[in-house]
Amino acid sequence: MSTESPAETVDVKGQNCPMPVIKTKGAFDALAAGETLEVVATDSGSMSDIKGWADSTDGAELLSQEEATEDGEAVYKHYIQKAE
Amino acid sequence: MSTDTTVSAGGELSAEDVDALAERIDTLEAELADLRSDVENGPKKMVIIATKGTLDMAYPPLILASTAAAFGYQVTVFHTFWGLEILHKQNSKNLKLSSVGNPNMPVPNVIAALPGMDQMTTRMMQNKIADNDVASIEELIEISLESGVDLQACQMTIDLLGYDEADFYDGVTTGVGAASAFQEMVEADIQLLV
């Protein structure tokens, strides 16, 4: 499964709106077709924002979104694949 | 929708096959029309007119502009009157929050009007911004410019306030007026006044 082997990881922990979406867009543009991007954020709004961005962006497929706890802090992980 | 309309071995189409194909052609024609219009009209556009220069009102245009750019929009922000302060290299670092006439502030107007109160509320807001990992105005300007947002400074207001082109961030467009802003608004999909 491609979510287990992202080609690139964007760490936007500690950054708030609008940075997660903007950094996601920048990294997504640099991906090759078929590759998956992992975005790790601490902004809870990123769950809705990155979904909205992926829904409106051609060639971006949101594979999954996960909420986890790392070092006692809520972390939101997003996996986006670039279309072939 | 199914795309694998099967044709019977003898090459004859049933009435259902013909209907399915007709529907498929309609869908493809509609998609083609959308694509044609995208190609002919170029990317979607947003224009924001930024007229305010307080710390709280500097954020919305820059956040929306950089976000719209991430959505593939071609974005123009036309800064006029106090909106110019956002693009001014020095003044943008010292934007203030007014406590007078702001019902969201925890102090009544008579106290808010005392000397030094704006500095205090501004410092409170700056601390909150830093504590909540919100980007600074300067960072948002850099990100917007990097994302291809056209940050424009109204020439009439530059002259009115006695500013110089060199006072603004590198990459800011000067020498533009209401007519060019209006023309961009006419062509835009979204127009906002902040």
C-alpha cells in the first residue's frame, strides 16, 4: 500500500493555517506521477483544509488521513497520491 | 458510469446500447466543453482589495491569497489606503491593533482610549500570534510572492501618503491604479473587499 511508502514527507508540525496547505501544494508539485506524499501536521484544521485542497486539485488523490498521538501531542497525518 | 458498452457478436446494437452510447457522448461533450473553457480562459482568478492596515485586518487577505494560490488560482491583491501598510517593509512589522471601538476587546472604550492602550493590546495580540504558531505578516508576504500572488500597491495612495516605491517589499507591483484593479476584477471568478 502506497501510504506505507511515501516518496516524500512534509513536516508542518507547529505551523498553523494556512501553512499546511501551502507546504503540501509545494511538495505535491515536485512529486512524480504515481508517488505519494505524507504530510505531518499538528494543526487540527489541517484535516478539513487538506481534504478540501485535495478535492479541488486535479491529480491529487487523498488516500487517507490519520490522527495519532506523538509525545503526548495530537498529530494529523495525510497521504496524498499524484495521479499517473 | 459504465464505459464498457458491449456490442453483440453480430455487430448489431440493441436499443439500450444506443441509449448508453448517446448518454456517454453527452457526458464526454460536456467534459470537453469544460476543458475548452478552462484552456481558453486560463486559470481561475481571485482579486482582493485590501484597504485596512491594522494587525488583525492584515491577515485575512494574505491568508486567503496564499491559500487560493495553492488551489491553483491566479491571485491579485490590490492594496489601497491603509492596506498599503501591509506591503511597507518597515510599517508592516509594526502594525497595530486598535482597542477603541472594538467590542471584542476586554476593555471598555473609555479605558481603551487612554494613552498606551493600543500598544498594550497590540502586544497582547502579537504574543497570541506567536504562541499559536501563526505566521508573521512578513512570512505571509514572502510566501504569497513565492506562490505567484501579485501584491499590488495603489499608486495614488503611495503618492498621497508620501511613500516611495523602495519602501515596499521586493516583488510588490507599483504603478497601478483603480482601472487596472477594476479590469482584473471583471475577469476574476472571486472578488473581495477587505
